[in-house]
Amino acid sequence: MGMLKEFKDFAMKGNLIDIAVGFVMGAAFKAVVTSFTGGIVSPLIGLIFNSDLKDLKYIVKDGVADEAGKVVGEVAVLYGDFITNVIDFIIVAFVMFLVVKGVNKMKKVEEPAPEAPKGPSQEDLLAEIRDLLSKK
């Protein structure tokens, strides 16, 4: 039973909940960015190459068509797909940068702790007390 309570305490910490929410939001945002890149950016860049950006590839070895018309045995470097994923990464990284920058700006600036008051040290006060007691 102790292990279950310890796990519950761990799971209910604020940081873990924040991480879980951030993970879910990041996954949803990644889907939006992928849709944006695949549906808008990729076709626009593909206009330059007269094909969809994701379909760009360098064929290392030609394949042969089978009975169904499907190409079999082709070896290709799919650089268009890689470029699309790099664009996705850059967009997500930039937005995360803006989010972190905004959060840091919203954080309250901590005021430095006030310095200890200047005055006699503890040893000086004890010596003064000793001297006062010895005068009586």
C-alpha cells in the first residue's frame, strides 16, 4: 500500500501534470503544423519543382512494374519528405521559442533579498554583555 501512496504523491506533483499537459498540447500542435506544411507549404514549394514536395526523390535504382502496375524493387532517397519534416521542426521549434519567451516575460521578477542589517556581530554583542555583567 505504501508504494501506491508514493506513486500517487509523485503523479500529483504539479510539474508532472504540467509536463503531461504540455505533451498533449505539443502532439496536437504537431498535427496542425504537419497539416499546414503538407497542405499549404509543401505544394507551394513543389511548384518550383513541378511536383509535390513530399514526392521528390532521388532514384538510386529503378524498379520494375509488376502485374498490378506497382513499382517493385525501386531504391530511392526520399529527400522531399525529409525537407517537409525539417520545415515542420523549424515551425514547431520557433513557436516553442515564442511560448517560452512569453512565459519567461510573464514571470514575476524576483526582488533580491534585503541585506542583513549592518551592526555589531554576535561575538561583539556577547562581549558587550559579558562586560556589562562583569561591572556589577
